[in-house]
Amino acid sequence: MNKKRKNPKQITKKTFNFNLLAFLIIAVISILIYSNSFNCEFQFDDDCQISEQPIIKKLDNFTNLSIWQNINFRPLTMFTFAINYHFHKLDVKAYHVCNLIIHIIMCWFVFLLINLIFSLQPLKSDSFSKHKKYIALFGALICVTHPIQTQAVTYIVQRMSSLAASFYIIAIFLYAKARLIHIEKGINWNTIIFYIGASISGVFALFSKQNAVTFPLAMLLFELFFIRNRENKLFKKYLIISFSVLLLVFLAIAFSGNLPKETEKISRINYLITQFRIIVKYIQLLILPVHQNLDYNFFASTTFWNLKEIGSFLIILSLLISGVLLFRKQRVLSFGIFWFFLTLSLESSIFPISGIIYEHRLYLPMVGFSLCLITILWRLFSNKRKSIMFILLMIIIFSYGYATFNRNKVWKTRYTLWSDVVKKSPNKARPNYNLGNVWTRAGKHDIAIKYYNRAVKTKPDFEDALNNLGNAWKSKGNIEKASEYYNKVLEVNPNYTQALNNLGVISSNKGELDKAKEYYEKVLEIKPNDAEVINNLGIVWARKRQFDKAVDCFNRALEIQPDLQNAKKNLKIASQEKKQLE
């Protein structure tokens, strides 16, 4: 007897119901493992990018076209921070909830993309296609639960990474849908809408973070691996033309000298050599996410001819060669390998960035790792042992989720975070400096001095640490010791304005008014609109009994910063003194 053919409407309904169930599972697990992150404090760059960032304090600022033209400002992400601030000010919970929503949406589209991959012509005969929806769900759950993702989800400012990745994945998914409809039905309204949606999503990704600039190459990668015509043949002309155009654009930028370079402290070649070691570290963190660290103590390589550099290069080369060799028989595994390297390419190649290693850079490459992991596990188990594979996947996901929940505890406060970093990078200056700042805020200046001294011992020209050492000694009442450290800062950087201002305050308090005036005026040569320093200069003029100049300074300070309370009080007193003098 012939088997009864399934009703297409029933199949569509079952697919829709499973997709809804998958979305629900992804959302629930995400909320559970990140439930302890909602009250985590603002950390590290959260201060300069959010709590101290004036642009996000007014939504009207984003009506200025120049903000949106500056991709390096990451305007779309900053706009989401502005929306958060508009409705919730600095209530940290709202920012965390927004980050988690972005993470959930990203993982929804990872599920849809993996499901789509196993539905495509080159893989229809593969045993994967029969269980594609379950494999896609497990693939998405790896992205949901992996603890390396915490730095892009719990660390608020790295919404930049998660938002860019979300739009990046959406762009690839919509592009794939557009190509399939285009091949099957030609150009129609659905095709056009999907193409436009893919393009807009790609641009949104780029406006969220610059690493999304590779999305056209990711589209071509998807085309090369999975898109075929009705005769199951590759669109060679399309690929050659598209790749040639992108190559010409890259060469034009390269020869014009406009290739991006965030820092001059390391050459392009040394940065690339350093990244060989770091990419291997990234791979280790994906496979075995232990000893995670916000601030790894990695030093830049100065030569290729060391064992670590050569060994790391050979590991990377062997992976790339494996990706090529696996193309025909293990296409998904091959795609996962190339996706990992492509999505990491902007931050781990010839474009020097000041921070040479950060975990949040793995947020988008994680999709490639997820594909590789589920493919390898599937291939390792025969049809008779697939239940074992599913159990193993559930154990992996549970372990990742548990590790993520525990990792979030580290992000709870500035103290818990920087204590963890100092424990893992004890000989790095920045963690010790930041932990010193934590103790300074707590009023424990003796402990703060200990950590500042560690930072300066590791990095003797660390201006901020030297300045904060001066502040700590000043808070303890030792003005001579404070002045000593402020002067050490000026030996490193004569234009360090905070140290100049601090020495001005000390001189003013000692009655050395001319000396104080010199310090303040030097600061204002560098930062002419520093309201605090203008106010301090006004105090000097008032003590010199030159109230006209004092009143001018206080008025100018209030024009720049209308809510500066000291300037308001000083203006009132100076105005009264001026009248009495007259």
C-alpha cells in the first residue's frame, strides 16, 4: 500500500507549533540562567559609555545626522542606551533586561538559521534533515547557555556586540530566504522584501558595532556552501562577481591608507602574530570555558619565531585546511569553521585594537562553534545511539547554564569583578588600579594605596594610578606625599590636567595664590571649558580681592555647567563682597 501523503497545511501547523515551543524554551532558559544578573552594577566602560555619557542623556541629540554618520560611535547601540536612560535613568535593572531581550532574539534567529540550513538542497539527503528542528534547538541553546556569552550579555556596554550579532544573524537569515524564493519563483514582492530586509539588517548591525562589516562576506559564504539552483549547481558567476567587487573595495581602501587602526602602539604584523595565540585561547575557551577573565594578562608578540606563535599558527592553519577538506562531505562542519574565522576576522587580524583579547568578541563566532559541536556529536553517534547524543547535549547545556549562572555572580559588584580579575591577572596594572578605585570609593584609602602601588610597580608610567595615589594620600591628610605623586604624574605627562588641578588646589589652600593661578591657567589652555577649574580660578581671584574677575569666572563656569553648586555659592559670596568693596 502507498503511504498516505501528509497534508502541507498540517506540516506547516506542526512546524509553527514547534517553532513557538522552541522560542519559549530558549526564552525561559535564558531568563533562568541570567536571573541573577539583573541587579549587577555598572562596570568598567559602562561608566564612560552610559552613566557619564552626556549624549545619551537627551533623545533629541539623536536627531543630529552627524551622530548617525559616525559609525565608530556605534550610534544604534548608543541610541538604545538613550532610550533606556529616557525611561529609566540609571536604573541598572532596565539595562540588563534590555540586554537579555536582545540575547533571546539573537538565539531565536540562530535556531531559525540552523533549521533553514538543514532544509536546503545540499543537505536534504543527510540524516540531519530528519531531526533538523531538534538539532537547531540544541544549536541555539548552546548559544543561549555558553558562559563565554556573559561578557556580551551581563556586561551592559557590550550590548554593542550582542545587538550587532543579532542584526547580523537576521541579515543572513533574510538573505537566505530571499535567495531561495528568488531561485524558486524568480523576482517577486516577497523576494524584494527579504532582500531589502537583509540589507537594512546588515546596516543596522554595522551601526551597532564595526565588526559587522563582514556581513556581505558572510552572505557569500552562505551562498558558496548552501545555495544551489534547480539542477543543484553553484551560482559561480554570481559568486565571482560579488567577491571581485568586495575585493576591489578592500584593495581601494587598503591602497588609499584608510584601513582601520585603533591604536599606534602595535604594528599590524605584530598584532596579527599576537592574534594567532589569542585565537587559540578563544578556541580553548569555547571548548572548555574555565578561568574566564575580563582582563587577561596577554602581551603583544614581537616576533613570529617563538614556539607559542608558531604552534598557534599551525593549529589555525590545520583548522582552515580541515575546513576546505570537509567542504564536500561535512559541509555544516566546514561552514562552522569558516564562520568562526570570518566573524572574528576584523578584531583578530591586521586591524590593531587597543584591547588585544576580550571574551565578548566570541559572541558572534559562537554560532560557528555551535554548528561544529552539534555536527561532531551527531557524526560520533550512529542511528541506534542518538538518544545518548541527546542526553549528552542536555548535559552540556545544563553544565553551560550552571557555569553562566555562576559567572554572573562575578559581575555583581565592582568589588567582586575586580577581585576576580586581580586573582587571575595579579601582575597586570589595570585590574590592580581598578580594585584600588573600588577601595577608594569605600573610603579604605590604606587598602587602595596598596593596589595603586601594585599597579605603578607593574607600569611605572601609569598616570591615572599615580594621580589616584596622590588623591589617596591627600584623603589621609598627607599633603606632602600627595604633592609628590601629582608631580610624578607631571613628569610622565606635563599636560595631565587632573594633577595640575590638584596641585592648584593644594597651592591655593597653602595661600600660594600665584602658583595656584598658574596651575589652573595651564589646565584651561588644555581644557578651556572645564567648569570646575574655572570655578577654582575664581576662588583664587576672590582671595586676591579681585572680585570682578572672580564673578566673571563663576558666571562662566555656570554657563558651561549650570548645576555646579559650588560656583553658585561662590558667585553669591563674591557678588556681595564686590558690592561691599564698591
